[in-house]
Amino acid sequence: MAFAVSDELLGTFVPVAVYWIYSGMYMLLGGLENYRLHPKSEEDVKNIISKGTVVQGVLVQQTFQIAVSLLLFTVVSDDSGIIQPQPSPLVIVVQLIIAMVVMDTWQYFMHRYMHINKFLYKHIHSKHHTLVVPYAFGALYNHPLEGLILDTIGGALSFLVSGMTPWTAIFFFSFATIKTVDDHCGLWLPGNLFHVFFNNNSAYHDIHHQLYGNKYNFSQPFFVIWDKILGTHMPYSLVERKEGGFEARPIKKD
């Protein structure tokens, strides 16, 4: 007997699976010193928490994410048993753009406020910044409250405002997960399409994780428009290190 899995369950659990699969792929590539933004040795020197602690923290956040997602799908689901049809491809594209804009807007202002508010930074957001040298599966290492506010609520708003179907949500949240992991991977690989199509990338976000960039480059996960509009954009140059690899160096603002 075939077992049917609902779109709602897929929309909840596929992004979680994608997170660990995609970040796992990047961790296997972590030894490629010629493409790293920081030497491998700096992970243990500059990061003050263990990878085991990071794994536990991410799993806690994903547990909250799963609970809220299931609740959201339950609230918006149609009990008639009629499968919600997919809109036309053009409508889907518009929905995805709206979802990206909503998520970017929400996360920019929430993220920036957590830096401005000293209490929130000290007790909540600083947990994420214990990873001075970002790596892939640390992308969602946050205080549970921050994960709830930025990622879970931001995702729920994107879903509701865009009006996307659960099936479209599977693609959108999986794509957003891949993009977030990519931004934290700590690598600058040749041919990476995210670096071709998005200015918000691993080097851009690496600047934010350094002390000199702590009040810049708040945008995540897709575009940098809010940083540019509101004056928090810090441009950078990518410089090859003598020992191999790259370094993202800030370009001084006028």
C-alpha cells in the first residue's frame, strides 16, 4: 500500500533535510584551503564554541521551526479534501519574488535591531556571532528566540503575504535554506551561481561576522537593497592570501 505524504509535511521537513544535506556537502569541501575565506586552523582558534554545541543549537531551532510550520499549515489548510491547484508559472514567479522581498525586509530590520539594542545583542544575537569564522552547518546557530523571530516568523510572513501554495513553499523554503547555508559556508568556489546572481553571498556575509563589519551588511538572505538604501552597506574586495585561499577586505567608505 502506497503511503502518501502531504504537501504540508513535505513543506515542513524537506527544508530541514536540505539544510543538513547541503551543509554536509560543504563540510566535506572545507579542507579546500585554496577556496576558503579563512584558514581552516582559525575555526578552532577564533570560534569559542564546539561544533557539537552548534549541532545541538541548530536542532533546537529546527524543532521550533517544525512546530510553527505544522501549526501554520494546520491553520491555513482546507479541510474539504480538495487539492489546492497550482497557479500559472507567472503567478508562481511573482509569489516567489514577493516572498523574497518580505523575508528580506523582515530579517533586515529585525537583524539590525538586534545589533542596535545592546540588551538583545548581548543576550540573544551574540550567540550567532560566536562563529567569527562561519561554516555551513552553523548557518542557523542562533538563540532560540532569535530563530523564532527572524527565521520562523519571517518565513511564516513570506508564506502568508505571498499567497503561495504548500507545494510552492517546499521549493521556496528549500531554496532559502540552501542560500542561507551558502552564505555561511566560508568558501569562495569558482562557478558558484549564487555568487553570480546575488551580491549577498559568503564574502558579503563574512564581512558582517568580523568586528569591523558588525554594524554593516545586515541583509539576508537574498538581496542587499536595504543595506544600500539605509547606508549600512560595506563594500569589499576579495584578495588572495599568500598561503592560499581568499580574504574579504572591506573597502573604506567615504
